[in-house]
Amino acid sequence: MSNVSSSSVIRMAASLRLETPWHHDEDSASSNETTDQQITVSFSTPAAEERFTAVDSSSLFQLPFYIYDNELDWSVNATFIHSGLNRVELLHQSAYLNFKHSDDYWLLQHAKQHPMRTLDTSKAKLFLVPTLLSAWKVGYKGGHNKNKFCAHKGICNMQLLHRAEQLLQESKWYQRSQGRDHIVVDSHWRKHWDKLSYSHLLNCNTISFEHRIPTIGKPKQYQTPRVHIPSFYIGRPCSHHTNKTKDFAMIATLKPNSKLFQDRSHICDWLHEGQKHQNYTVALCGRGNQCPALGEARFGFHARGDTWGSNRLIDTLLSGAIPLITSPQQIQILPDFVPWEEVTYQVDVASAAAFDASLQSILQKPEQELEEKLTNISKHLDIFNHKKGRQFDLYMHRFAQLLELY
């Protein structure tokens, strides 16, 4: 096993603690078995450490935007009520903050602290609707489920959604352009479109799950095309090992009876056989604790599950390993803020022979090329890290571009 120099790994040293992740997602495309971990962040004050860090002022989004501060802001007194566990959790104290679809919460925190936020609606070029749709979908699953997601004065579940629709309908700023300059985060995989005959929320521009576009019917006056930008996943990294001791790792649910998960099962089977006669080592493949295995590995596999994406790609990048994807579709469903080809390699999973050939090709890459991959990863850590403000600025900049506000 050839070693990448420790300098590349040290550049991505760790200092921010993350807690045990949220377990309420039914999308098993990623493993939820991560322990306490750390990632690279530099904080100036203890108070800032609890929230996030802002990006360099030279890269900030430069147009004024307004955040609705009425009942549309679901972060106010937001609460999860778990009926089966007889437990109540305040959103800002819950494990949801480390959940892979919690970007609705994190982007809102960055927006509220942003210097271009204005309280004067007449000056705003864009309007952010602070409904936490991902948190709502986690807390309320519909049907006979008795769990609740509540905000404000005990408004919960569908009442909360209907209230948001009413407030947007009554907003003169929404009606001025029928939501053309409004943005909402809708990054959870679960749809709620069938619960409404028409949605003002989904007539906004959206940050959406894997580039999914809402298909709810629209009246004629609301048929102007909207901008839909795919969401990132929230990463859960492992602490970095300056001297990598293993070549490969993939921590994932396998589901051997599902065709969607075949690539995962094949990878683990082929790695197990390959270790017997090939020149590589495997930290872990399959279910198990993500850490320290991913932090010890030079490369981390990202194979599809229920959908093309998962937080596994971001986990790998933040853990100081180079991701190995199995299809270009896995990066096509992500924002184009990152030159993904420059921070990943693709492996061929068409057959065991093709897979082995791919691994040997990667293992024989010149150290300079591997160093370049790690350098590219390091350059984009501020984007991968949800606790920094870079993602928010890039999203807002792209919305402004596509809406021709510049």
C-alpha cells in the first residue's frame, strides 16, 4: 500500500464535534451508525462554535434579501413530539441538527446572520421562506402516525403547513411576482405534494432533493418557470488519520435482496475476495461503525442505494478520504458548485474483473496525482462543511444568476 503524504491529510485536521445522528429517515441509502466525530473548522468565540462560522467577507452574496419573520419561521419554538417514546425535543437541541437532510435548519441559521439580510422588504431582491419542510417531514409522516412537528403556539403537522400556505397567499410580496423571487428549502426525499390541491410553497424557487422538481398542479397565473437547485447532504465525518493504514472502506446498508443495492453487495464481495490475492487492504465494508474505519482509509466507496445520492459522499470528503463513485449520476444530482470530477474517481462495477482493474489503476496512480485530489478536496472544504456559510452564499448567488437579478 502506497502512502499519501501526511501533509495533505493534516491540511484537513479536525476540531468540530458532532453528536449522534438522527435516525428518523426511512431512506436507507446511507448508514446512520456514525460515532462522535470531528471536522475542520476554526472558531473565534465559544458562542460562534455552537452555531457555525461565516465565510470570508470577500465571497459573500451581495444582494439584499428578506427572511419572513412571522409564523412562516418554523424555527421559533420548533418541537418534535415522539409519541411512542413519550419524549419532546426542542429542534435546536435535537439530533436533527446532524441529520443528513437538515440543511433547511443550517441554511436558515446562516441566512439570519448574513450581512445582506434586510428588514426592509422594499429593498429585498430575494425572499427566503423559513419553513423547515425537511424537519416537518421527519416529525410528521402522515397517516396514523402520532408523532408531531410543532412551531409557535402549538401549531402542528398539517395545520402548520396550511397556515404557511395561508400566510404566503396573504403576502403582498409573494403576490407581487407570484413567488418568482421567493426561495424555500425542500430537501427531504419524502414528498408532501399529494396533501395539497395547490401549493404556494412549492411555487417558490426551491433547493430540492436530488434535483427533483415539484409536479403539483398550478393555476395559469402561477405557470412561470421556477429555479430548482439540488441540495447537498449534511456530512458526518470521522477524525482524520495523518497516516492512513487502510486502502478502502464502505460503510453502508447492503440489502442483498434489493436490485437497487446490488452494487454495494458486489463491492463488498469483490473486496473480500480481492484481499486474498491483491495488494490492498479494507478497513470495513458493509454495516458497522463508520468511525474510525472511514478516517483510516485512503478511499471511500459511494455506491447507490434507494436513490443515487447519500451523505456518504460528503462523509468521505470531510474524513480526508478520496471518494470512489460508481456512476456519474451520483454527482449529477448535486449542485454544480464543486468540480466533482476533480475530487472523486469512478470505478467500474460492471463485473468483478472490471472492478479489480479499476482498483489496480487507482492504486497505481502517481502520488502527485493523489496529492492533487486531496488538495482539491481541501480547497472545497468550506463548501462541504454545513457549519460554514459558503453553501448559503453559493445557493443565493446561483438563484440570483438564474433569475437574472445581476
